Amino acid sequence: MCLVVGLHFLPLARSFAQPQYWWTGGSLMTLALVGALALADGSDPANVRTLVGFGAAAVLWSTALHVARRG
């Protein structure tokens, strides 16, 4: 889910002239990769979901605050 959400930010960066969406998309895709690698390494799925979920929330809230301040 995090990967798909991250991917959809890439075309939005150009469509809405919001270059920080490149960072948002990249950060979310990186979180998805970290989560997949953690699962492959045998980590507890509940812990991985927590890591990726809170990480994604932090990225999305940071983006929202940045866009709100920028206008």
C-alpha cells in the first residue's frame, strides 16, 4: 500500500507544480522497501506494519504542513 501511495505522488509533483511531492513519493517508496526487506529478514509483521504505518504518517503530515505553509 505504501509503495502504491508513494508511486502516485510522482506524477502529481509535475501536475500540481509541487516539487516536494518528489520527496514524498521517494520517502514512501523507501519505507515500503524497508518494510519488505524487514519482512524478508524475518521481522515480526506487526512491528513492520507499525514502522511503515507511522513512518508513512510522518511523511504525509510533514508534506501537508509544508504545502500549507508554502501556499
